[in-house]
Amino acid sequence: MKTTKIGYARVSTREQNLARQIEQLQAAGVTKIFQEKLSGKNAARPQLQAMLNYLRDDDEVIVLSLDRLGRNSADLTEIMEAIRHKGATLNILNLPSFNSI
């Protein structure tokens, strides 16, 4: 099965711009991007939930930074567990890779 790269981009307010996140996700090979302009105060975000529902086994979720997924450890843990439960993986672009160790 071929891995599908799925992006999630979020800014907190309507005045903020998603363009930088979208450009970096596209540069990472993302083929489908879920995006929203909504606070990350909780996981009840329509596009986040749509992305989680869309995920399939072997998909790769890509976000620019961990804080785009959520602002507190409980929400982040829940979201990461939902991704893992679907059989997908999470790639956070601004974290260092440990593949060469």
C-alpha cells in the first residue's frame, strides 16, 4: 500500500495567514491538506476531526510544528493516539530527525 502524505495546517485567528505552513507542507510532498483558522484550545476543530476521520492505515500525517495540533499535553496525547490507532504515523517538520543515529 502506498503511503499518503496528509497535512494539517492551523492558525489561531482569521487574520493570520496559512500560506507559509501550506508551502512547507507541499514542499514535504503532502498531497491532501486539512486547514483551519481556529484556536487550538481544544481538539473540537472541524478540520482536525475531518483529517482524523480521513486517515487510513500507512498514511503519514505531517504538521509544521507540534503546537499546530494542540496546545496542551492531554489534547496532543489524544490526537497522537487517534493517529496511531488509525495505523498512520506523525511527522513534525520542525523536530530533528534521529534516523541517522
